[in-house]
Amino acid sequence: MGQDGRVLDYDDEARRYDATRGGEPRARAAAEAGERLLPQGPCVVLDIACGTGIVTRRLSRPERTVVGVDRSPGMLGLAARRLPEGVVRGDATRLPFAADAVDAVVIVWLLHLLEDPLPVLAEAARVLRPGGVLITTVDKNDAYFAEDSDVARATADLRRHYAPRVPDRSSLVHRWASERGLRTAGRTAFPGTGQGRSPREWREVIEAGLIPWCTRAPRNEVAEVCRRLAALPEQDSARPDPLYRLVALRA
């Protein structure tokens, strides 16, 4: 799903996906963060919704088998160039793997797109071996405001009152894990390098109707937030990069 809420055609999106999602710098940061939570030594890692394989490739090690799965042929075509013989077409709710088949499952930037993330989480847990680890991003919509800034303060009231309940919220993921006997095994975060927005850019995306907590708010309140943003200094200076969160849950 795009920022404006429309469902993307990922086969069509594949050719420009990396360039519009932070490219190699963000992929490198995501992989380095995932590495801090992954098991070391010989193991099998499954990357669900691997997309173009830009992160998946960076998880490969001589002692580690890494497999990416995605349902988009367009995405898999690019991923296969990065991981020859290391990608499989499949749906995240019906993975083409036996139970207890892998030592780790990685899910990066998927849960926030789903109407209901629980079937995907349940399927990830099914393929995990006892003692395996499930690693997923959570709270993606909060990433731009993880660090304090004048933009964060100017938008805080609107976000607090009108932000939609999102499927990747950490409280939901941790409650699901607790009910199924998975325990928290670690947390980390990584920056969306170069993706910080200036006050002017924030006003532009708000006025274009691309921010959910603004499309749900009264127009006069949105206008007030835009006024606050316009009054901030250094209108074209990017504020802190978004900070994406990863959690690890052990089976």
C-alpha cells in the first residue's frame, strides 16, 4: 500500500521500489540491525515478503542458508538476481515450508500493510523450530517521530488524537506472542538514512493528503498544524531520519 492508502501493484512497482524506499543505505541499516538479532553460526533464515531481495542478500553468510519468499513475480525477478536459487514464490499466510523448518524468520516492512497481521505471524511461528526467533518491524508509522524535533512537537496533538490504529503496533504483536508462548528475545532500531523531511516537505505531504492522521482530522486543525510547520525555522533543512524498530520473539 502506498502512502496515500492505495493498494500498490508490486509487479509494476518492482522496478522503482528500491530507489523510492531508501535504496542501499536503508537496506544496509536494516540488515545490520537484523544481524544483531539473528542466531549466529549455521542456521536457516526465511525472509518473508523479501521484495527485491535488497535486504535479504545482506543477511547471507557462508554458514547461513537464507531464503526469500514473496508473492510478486516482479519483485522475485529482481530478488533472484541478488540471490540465485535463494528465492521462492509464496503467500505469507500459506508458506511453502514444513513446520519447524527454519531457525529464524525475518519480516521487514510487511505487517503495517496488512488488514490483519495475525495470520502472517501465526504462519511464521509455524515454520519456526523450537528455540527459533521471529524478527519483525513494528510501529512503522511512528518512525519519523522516534526522536524529538520541532516537527514532532508541532504535529504531536494531531497524531495523538487522529492516528489510526495500525496493524503493526508493538502492543498487538507482543500480546499475540505472549498468548502463544513466544518471549521477547531482543530489540533494536535502525535509521532510514537520508529520509528525514524538512518542515516544507511535511507541509507538502500533508496538503497532498498523504498522511493518515491528517486525512482523519478536521480541516481547521490540519490547517493549524500546517501554519505551525510554516513558522518553523530552516524550512528546507531535513529533521532526524526516521528510526525503525525491530523486535525479536523466541519460540
